[in-house]
Amino acid sequence: MKNNNAYIIGAILAVAILILYILHFTSAPGKNGVKKGDYITMMNDSSITLPVAYVNVDSLLMNYNFAKDLNEALMRTEESSRASLTQKERELNAAAQEFQRKLQNNAFLSQERAEQEQQRILRMQQEYQQMAERLSQEFALEQQKLNMELSDTVKVRLVEFNKDKGFQIIYSNTGADNILFADDKYNITKEVTEFLNKKYGPATSSSTGNPGTAPKTPATTGKK
């Protein structure tokens, strides 16, 4: 429902801007060579561009060095969590196998001792599950924090970028599902990416992962 409302509002804004732009040109006969009422000629003129643009977010995340560094930081967090879980899992499996071996060979001194060892393994299993849930929650929170940091940084930089551009609206186009059709002249992704990288500098991470995969989020490195 929220997505539908966003699409409707976005469409209304785009139409409103188009109408205002046309009225601006048609209210002054002869301006830029456009006569009053000559809408078709004006819109077919490639030199005339509406004050709107869009950025392909997927492409931006793959090429923005800040996003690469954030993604690298997130991957390190994920790898650390996976290593901790793997170690815990190995300890649990080893204890369970040893318990099974002793049980089969009647190596326990008493039934009570066997039950105590079984309870210890059950506690280890519970600790493993709790650890997995905790690390998953921590990872999600870290990803959310980095995403917000990236989003805030891009928004601040776009204000600076737009000072001499004069766009009234800059849309985000994630996975090409927010804008169903737009002329390529309104795509400013490359220009924005170059501007952001100029402000940020080169990526500090030694590796940016699979170049064909969009980063999960951008990065905290002190420079933005």
C-alpha cells in the first residue's frame, strides 16, 4: 500500500513539474524559439530538458567508492560472525560425537553421569542457537546503520551536486522498478557517481568483492 502511494505521489509530482515547465515556456512567446501552444515542437527539441533527473541506485552502489568500502566492512563483520558460529558448531558436534561414542561403549560410570553429559550438550546446543540469533540481529542492525549512513551521505552530497545543476527533483531508480520509462538524457547516474568519488577519493578496501554484485551497503572510513 505504501509503495503504491509512493508511485502515485511520484507520478503526480512529475506531471505537475511537466505542466509548470510547459506553462513557463508557453507564457513567454518566442523564448528559446518556442511559440505559445507549440507543445509538440518544444518536447521534441533535444536541447530542452525538464528540471528532473534520476539516479540508478544499483549502478551507484557498485561504483561509488564509499559504498564499496562500506560493503567491505559489512562483509568482514559477516565473515567474523560466521567464523564464530563455525567454531561453536564444531565444539557442539565434537561433544555430541564423544557422548555417542561413550554411550555405545558403556563408558559412563553411571546413568546419572550420562544424563549430566547429555544435559551439558543440550545447553551447548541452546547457546549455539542463541549465539546465531544474536549475531544475526547484530548484523542486521549494523547493515541498517551503514545503509542510513550511506543514504545520508548521498543526500548531503546531492545538495552540493545540484547547486549548479538546478534540478527540481532527482529520483532514485532501484532495480529499474520505480521509473517505467525515461529518456536517457535524464539519467545522471554516471555524473553523480563521478562527483561522489571525487569528493570521497579512492576506495580504501583491498577488495570490493564480486564486481557483478551490488554492495549490501556503503562504508565508515572517516571520509565521505
